Amino acid sequence: MARPSNSFDSVSMTIAVTPQIKMYLEDLTLDGTYGSSPAEAARLLISQAIEAKMKDGLLTRRKFMIQDGEVMALPLPA
């Protein structure tokens, strides 16, 4: 199943992982379920972890908008 297109541009960031973690990420890409590269598998896992933290109440879902070409987070409710 294809994922919906992202409304916002992606930004690159660099993370360091152990060789063991990289191997697990490579394993996740073998059947294509988690993408075709370790970086894509990491992105999907991070997205799933953030969604889980929102579900658990540890993070509040934010609303975003684009203003002057920049992504801006709307204020969190009080």
C-alpha cells in the first residue's frame, strides 16, 4: 500500500547508529515493507515511534502551516 504524499518538504538530518542497528535496518528492507534503504527504514520507524508517543500521551499532536515558505508550528493548546 502506498503512503500518502507528504504536504511538507523533507529535511535531511544525520544520525549515527551502531553497525548492529544498521544491519537491523537493512534486514527490514529485504521485503520492501520498510522501504528500500536503511535510511528509509529509520525514517519509517521514527515516524511510528512518534505516533506511538502521541497515542500514549507523551507527545501532543501539533498543527503546522507554511508561512513565507517556512514550516511553522501553531501554538500548543493551553
